[in-house]
Amino acid sequence: MTSNRFKETGGKFEPFVPAIKLWKEYLSRFRTFTGANLISDHRLLLTFLTNQSKEIFHLLKTAASQMNVPKDVNDLSWDEILEMMGTNFNSKTFVVGERHRFYTEIKRKSGETIQELASRVREKATTCDFPGIKDPLDEALKTVFICSVNNEAILKAIFHKSSNELSFSEVVEIAAEVEEASHSAKAQMSSIDEVAKVSTSKVHVPGKTHYRKSFCHTCGKLGHAREECRYRDRICNFCKIKGHLEKACRKKNYRTSSKNLTQFDVRNIVSTINQKLTLHLFLGKNKLQFELRFIRELVLSRKT
């Protein structure tokens, strides 16, 4: 009878997947399966191993080889298997996070009956280890504080610890330290950003600021350099020289300005020459000397 029942199931049981299953729940269901199929203690270990994924089998094999007295995975006892699986997949270490999710994430779904909601609440409570609470008041203070802190960095720091390791005062201390460190880091980054902005503003980037304010002697317009002007190969209609337009022609502008000057006479010099500058220019072996004189102010009147 026993062998027939085991053959009907094929000895198959779903493998343990840590991402979607809790080890305690899986173990409870596995024991129900082996009990229903009257699997003996001798076959219990082999049944468990043959139903696991490659990842779980490899983990147990590695753990067996690293024991004080190395063993083959098939020579492990059932108690040793349970200890290895519990060490790697027991969720009690993260019970603080489980309790936080229990109090903050459970909400009644649309169309859900009272009985269905109650069943879901009971199910979620199984991972919170409520029977293990030794100080209900301290646990209540800690739970309300964690649910109200609203800071991801603080929650990560707290969830990393076991619930039994932290009292309410210790949770508050961790939260204060993490928040202070976060504020200090933000202030430091803000200071670095300000220095970077100042440094960047002092950097001269050719082709942008300089060209934007430059005057083009080819077309007579602002906003680009002469080398970038599309008229740089044009021939001037006035002087017939290649490289500029007529409106930017220096010869034409010089003649125009000369004509305009003939219409003015100097009426009075308000101040005399107050500065002289001597410049030396070398052209090959020849040395040329220039004198520049600066007049402070001239008052001109139109010739009548």
C-alpha cells in the first residue's frame, strides 16, 4: 500500500524557491507530504534532495564540504540539512521588516469580504513572530516609530537587524545617526556643487562666449568669427578685394568718414593733451617708432 501510494505521486514535491516561499512554511508542507506518503526516515533525506533545484542542491553540497569534518551531501543527516537550510533561509532575522509591512501594507481589497481580509491578516502575521515579543510596550513604541519615520535609509539600517536585538531607544539612536549622516552628506555635496559651478563659470570656452560677442570684419555683423563667415570668399564691390562685403569695406568706410569730417570744425579744445605713448614695431630688421597722443575731450561744431 505504501509503495503504491508513493509511486502514484512519483515522489515529486515542488522545490523550495527562496524568492517566493518562506522556509518554515515550505518545511511544514514537505512534512505533510512525506507523512501522507508514509515516507520512512531513511528515505526522507533523499526525497528532499531529489526534489530541490540545482541552486539549493549546490548550496547544501558546498556547506557539507566546508564542515569541520567534510561530508558528501548524500551522507548528511536530516538534522544537518534542517540546520543548513534554517541558517540560510530563516526569515527571523528580518522580522522587523515583516512587522513593518504587516502594519503598513495590509489594506482591504476591492470586493474582498471580511472573512477573506481576516484570513489574509492571519497569513501575513505568521512571518512576524508575534509570540516572541517579550516587552509589548517597547515593541509597540518601536513599531509606531518605524512606521512613522518615512526615511528609506533609516528603514534599511533598522531592517538589517533582528527584532530581538533592538530596543526602542536603540532604534531611535540608529535613526538619528543615519539622518545626521544623510544631512552631512547632502551639505558636503552641495558645497562641492557650488565649487564646481564657480570653477565652470571661470572656464573660457572658445567658440561660444568669445564668438558670440565678436565682430565679423567680413560681413560687418556680430555673433560669429571671421573664419566662420559664409561671405569670406566674396569679392568686395567697392575695392574689388576678396574676403569681405562692400558694407564692411574699410576703404569705403574710411572715405565716408573723411567726407563727414569735412563738415565739422574744431570750435574749442576743452583740455590739452595729457598723455603720450611711444610704441616700437619691428618689421624684419627695420625698427619703427610710433607716438600716440590722447586728448581728453573735444567739442565740435557743425560747419555753416
